[in-house]
Amino acid sequence: MAHTKAGQPRRLTSRVTRTAALILAAFLFMVAGCSDGDDSYSAPARDLPGMSEDFRGDGAFPESSPAAPDDVDAMRRQIIQTAHMMIRVDDAAASAAEATRIAESVEGRVDDRTERPETAHSTGSARLTIRVPASELDSVIDEFRELGTVEEVTVSARDVTTEVIDIDARIDSLTRSIERLQEIISDATSAEDLIAGENALSQRQAELESLQARRTYLADQVSLSTITLSLEQRPAAEQNPAAGFWGGVQQGWEALLSAVRAAIIGAGLSLPWLGFFLLGGGIIYLAVRLVARRR
């Protein structure tokens, strides 16, 4: 009996220990389960499926790889050509009209045109900014040479092939990234993920529009060359220079005509003054005669 009574406390202690161990294990299992459940609902936007490639926490954009030399060689080279011409002409306005006609004949256009008429103190001039197809640049320059005496011609070229390839690659990368972001946004399960995705989408769309505008500008500059044409009118004395004996006769005749015109103009200018002096002299003469008779 003594042995039985002594064993009961040991069995009771063992049962209490096992029960406490089971309760502790159940509690730890519940805590672990709750932690796993919370993590499934609080995933940040950058951990969304597919978001790790397109949207990082710092909002950076995917970088495009630089243009490879093979890509540059395979692509038709993109050259921007510009020219500047200065020509001395007899009539600036008429030459400007002719230059416009030449540009339009090759399907070009005039983007800017400024004319200054001839005055007593300055000769006439004109300045035009002309856009013509790049393939017609040389022929248009040759036709412009016929307008007068060419004083300056400058033609320059800038190769933008690498820049165009790089922009095209970035546009392609951003377009695919935007499509993936739109899919991710449509599958977003929380407001936080939706806001993060929309912010990233807005930034990429803005950059895409900027790149597309730059690409359009470069395409226009490559397809149409720019010519800045300055037309300076010669002074009247230089437009038809005389030479030899008959040239001297012509100059003398023109001088005579100029003198006659000047005399006629001078006579016309003096008539009002002559009438004024005659009237004034007549009044003075009558006054003097009147005073003399009274005396």
C-alpha cells in the first residue's frame, strides 16, 4: 500500500507535464498560423506577382540596353542635314517668291519668311527658313544659286542613328512594361497595391509620351532638311553696272535724266515759295506807294 500511494504523485505529475506540453504546442501552432495568414494580406506592392520586374520600391524605370554596333550597321543611317546660304540679288522680294516656288516644286515648304523693303537708308532683304526632302537638298541648293551671286554656302550633317535606336528600344521596353503593369493592376487585391501600380503606370506613360515626341521630332528632321536662306539686295547703282564706251553713254544719259528729274522736282518745290514771296512783295509795294501819296 505504501508503494501504491507513493507512485500516485509521480503519475499525476507526469500527466500534468504532458497536458502542459500539448497546450503549449497548440498555442505555438496557432501563433504560427496567424502569422502566415497576416503575411498573405500585407504583401507590399513590389511583391505582387510580376511586380518585382516592373516596379521597384524606389519607383525606378527599367533601363534599356545601349545600341549595339550591329544594330547601327543594320539600320539605315539617320542623318540630319542643315544648310545656310547667303545670296546677293537684284530684288529681294522677287527672289524670295522664286525661292518659295522652288521649295514647293519638290514638295517642300517655307516655315518662316521675313522681308524688309528697300528704304532711302538701307537696301531690301529677305530671310527664309525652308524645309525640303533630304534627297532633294543638293538640287535645291543648285537652283538657289541661280537667284544671284552666292556669297556663302554652309552644309552640315549630324548622325543620330544611335540615338534613334536607343529611343526605339526604350519605347519598346516601356510599352511592354505598361502592358504588364495594366495586367497587375487589374489583379490587385488591395488599395495599397492598386495605388502603387497606378503611380508606376502614370510615370511610365509620361516617359513613353516624351520619348515618342522626341522620336517624331527626329524623324521629321531626318526626312526634311532645313535651309536658312538670306537674300541681300544690291544697291541700285550696282544692279546694272555699265562697261566700255556705250556703258559711259548709258551712265551719262541716266545722269542727265536724273538731273532733269531733279530740276523738275526742284521747280515744283519752289513754286509755293515763289507765290509766297510774290504775294508778300506785292503787299509791301502797295503799302509803300500808299504812304508816298499821302506825303
